[in-house]
Amino acid sequence: MARISPLIALPPLAFAGLAAVFLWGLDRSDPTQIPSALIGREAPAVPTETLPGKTLLTPEALRTGKVTVVNFWASWCPPCRAEHPTLTNLAAQGIPVAGVNFKDNATDAQKYLKDEGDPYFALGYDPRGRSALDWGVSAPPETFILDGQGRVLYRFAGPLVGDDLRQRFLPELEKAQRENGQSGS
């Protein structure tokens, strides 16, 4: 009687494992959204410098008791430019919007804010992208919703425009405001 090698079971086991990973990915509520390890945790450190003439973003500014939006952006980033009117609108509605400009030239960033308007109540400048790494930012724009104590509630990768804004980001912002005892936007 011929003996069967246990190695024969490897291909079906590998296939089953790969199928399980794919099924998990399909079962997520939003397979395009990359999960963030920061959810429920205190926000990481913010840059210790800002652009000339701008208010420095501090850790205390993220713990004011109000839900705060933190937006990572760059003047060279077309999707950042597309979402800029949304950020301006949120700020006009009284929602604190903090900015972190990263991997950008300070002169270009200043000119952009002067030309397009500055929706940020405070700004961090991260020319090397070190703070962005701590936040898990892979590419601009990325936006975070923080509760009043500075804990990360939600991460949104991509521009805040169109259906993504209406169907994904704004419901999370409104939920955060309700849970924080604030009226919605």
C-alpha cells in the first residue's frame, strides 16, 4: 500500500486560507476604507511648528470639549484642492477644523491659504511627514474626527467631496457631535 505525503494537503489549505481572507474583505461594511489602529485612542502628537503667521496646533487644542476635525493636506495635492470648499464650509458652520500641512513647501502652502482661504483654526507644519506617519496617513488628503477629549473616532482617506462626504463622512461627524452632546452640523 502506497503512503500519501502530508504535503498534498498544502494546496487545499492555502486555498482555504486565501478564500477566508477574501471573504473577510468582502464582508466589511466599507471595503474601500482602510481601518485605523487609532480609533478609540488619544490622537498622536502634532507637529511642533506652524507656518509663519498661523496659530500653532497644540495637543490642548484637540481637547477642548468639542468634536474637532483634523485634516492632513498639501498645496500640491489636487484632491486637497477639491475638498477645500468643504473644509471652509465646515469651519463656517462652527466646526473646529485643524490642519496639518505636510511634505509641502512653506511658501507654497502660505500662498495657497492666502489665495483660497484658511479654514483652519490652528495649523501644524510637517515638512518631512513625520507626524503624518504617527497618524497613519499614507497620502493626502486624510481627515480625522476627534471627540472632545482628543480621542480619534473616525478616519477618512480621500477628499471630502460628493457622495463620500454625504454618505460616509457627515454621518460620522453628526454621530460624534450627538455623542459629545453637541448639535449637528
